[in-house]
Amino acid sequence: MSRPADLPGITLAPEVFDSSRFSRLGALFMSLPVWLQAVAVYFLSRVVSMSIFAAVLKRQDPANWSSSPVTTTLNDFLNFWDGGWYGRVADEGYPRVLPIDDSGAVAENQWAFYPLHPSIVSTLADLTGLSYEVISPIVSTLAAGLASIVILHLFRKYVDAGQALMGLALVMFFPPAAIFSTGYAESLTLLLQATALFLVVERRYLTALPVIVFMDLSRPIGVAFSFFMLFHLIDRFLRRRTDPYPAGEAIRSWTLGVLSCAAALIHPIHAWWATGSLTAYTDTEAAWHTGETTFVVQWVARSISLIGPLGPVLLVIVIAGMLALIFSPAGARMGRTLQLFCLGYGLYLLIFFNPQTSTLRLLLPMFPMALTLALVRSRGYRAAMLVAYILLQIVWVAYLWHFTPPADLPP
């Protein structure tokens, strides 16, 4: 009687699943140019995201953004939610008279949305003759693809090639990363933010200035970046004995720090100049929440409304946990500069942001945190992480991006 190992089919299994074969394929992939590795990972993430959008689309009823009262196309679906507001910025510009609701407060309007993405898209639409709605997701998709190349180069400055690639995969498969294929501005912001951080890491401070100006015209990230620059400048000064900080570099870095603060105010000042209201921008932002501008206390109030008296205690624990992660040995692997950016951005969210269903999406700029999860080399762990992210991306698209008329919670 033959042994099982001799049976046809069973003898093939060790060859099919030979770990050395996967190792050789992995080594071959890692020998490719860095930009090609990044594009390959990004392309795979887009295949997954677009497949999820296409599947969820089958249960999407026609909505305000649909091009037909009876059906919603995939292109319609990719321009849902804020994509419609960016389209209004391109078509109508910004209102010079702030709309007022029945209570006398400023109503939702275009001033909450920054001009870079709609300006680029409308220009390309005019040049190509294609509609804004067709061009907008394409611009986002291409911008995030370029961002993947910058991010991989940035990550490779701090960890080895395999860990950097895993970090990039975690960024691109992160549940709300599906947004990179839609008519939102997150892709442009990611590209500009990653480039700005790369230049600061390289200490090419003045080269980073125009990048930061464009970044501050893409999304409201300028104040967070200013916080980061303040921390970075203080850190450079305090560590000048072990990390030389020559006078010329100090002047260039402080120039960037000051001008980054000014760049953060461009859009709010534009809103003031155009409408005559000093608080036009902040009042517009508040229209999406309580109608009032608050700082920090909104997190406490939200924690109490969701959990009860122990809410603030849990909030403090979560904040302490995030700080511990950022400054843990794993967090240290992302480098001092990226640590300080995550600290600055987290502080910005805590002070200014109203917690809601969009919170997870607003964590995308904290992409360097992916490196803290990418350090484990186990293939099983890495596969499990990516599978978990894909499953959560399905949940994100199906329950947040999907719109249930007449009103729904925003993604």
C-alpha cells in the first residue's frame, strides 16, 4: 500500500505552497524600483476599493447626487457627499453673502471646502471637454498614486524595505482610504502632506514652503501643520547639542514655521474678505455641527452623551494611549519628525474637531502611525492585518459612504 505522500496531487502540494517559492517571488518584487513597488501596492488597493464601491452600488437608491432619478452610476457614486460640494465650488464659486437658516445662524455653504481640488478638476475638465464629475475621481486616484511613491520613500528612511512596504499597504488599505478613489480632496492633501514631511525630514525647509501653501489650499490641515512646525522648531533647538542646528538652517526653519502659520489663514481670510464677516469660515464649519464654535469641550460633551459620566475618563484613557503609542519604542521607529507631526495633528483634532462619523476619515493624515503596526515580520500577522482592514473598508463603504435617503450620517 502506497504512503499518502506518494499519492498524486498530495505530492504537488509542497511545491505549490513551498515557502521558498514565495520568498523568491518576494525577493524579486523587492528588487523592483521603489516607485514601481509603491504603484503595485497602490494599484492592488484601488482594485479592492473599486470592487467594494461597485458591490455596494447595487443596493444604493437614487440620491441627490445621482444623474438620473431612477438609477445611480458608479461615477455618480464616487461623487457623493462632499464631492457634490466641491462640484458646487467649481460651478458657482464661493458665496459673497452667507446663507442664513431659519434660526438666524449661518447655513451650510461652499466656504467649508477648500479651492485646490475643484480648481484643478475644473481646469482639466475645460481642457479635455469631459465633465467635472468624470475628472474629479480620476484626479484623486492619480494624486493618491503619486502620494504612495512619496510615502514609501519617506518610510524607507526609518525602517527596512519590507516594513516600509507593509506600512504603505496599511495606509492604502486603511478603511477610509477608499476615499482616494472619489471626488474628495483627501488624495491631493495626502500627496502634498507627505511631500512636505519628506522635505522637512530632509531639512529642505524653503523648498517645502510652496508645497505647504498648496496643501493649505486643499483641506483644513494648515493649523495642524503649524502646531507640528512649532514642536519641530522647539525640538531642534533643545537637541542642538546632539543634532547640530546651524544658524542658516535655524533661519530657514523658522521662516518656514512662521510662513506656514500665515498659509493656514489664507482660506479663512479669503472668506472674511469676500463676505465681510471675520468669522465666515468658522461659522460655516459650525453649521455642520452645533452651530457654535467650541474648543476641546465638544469632545467631553460627546463622550458624556455617548457613554455617560465615565465618558471623560475613557476619553483621557484614549488620549493617553495615543500618546503612549506615538512615543513608544514602536512609535520611535517612525522618526522624531513624524512623531511630532502625529502629536501636532492629534492636538489639532482635540482642540478644533467635533467628533462624529467622519472622525475615522480625518485620521488619514496620521498615516505615519502605520509604521507602528508594520514592524512585526510575521506573514500571518501581516495577512491578518490586511484582511481586517479590507473587511472594515467594506463596512466603511457600506454603512457610511452608502446614502439612505432622505438623510444619513456622513462618511
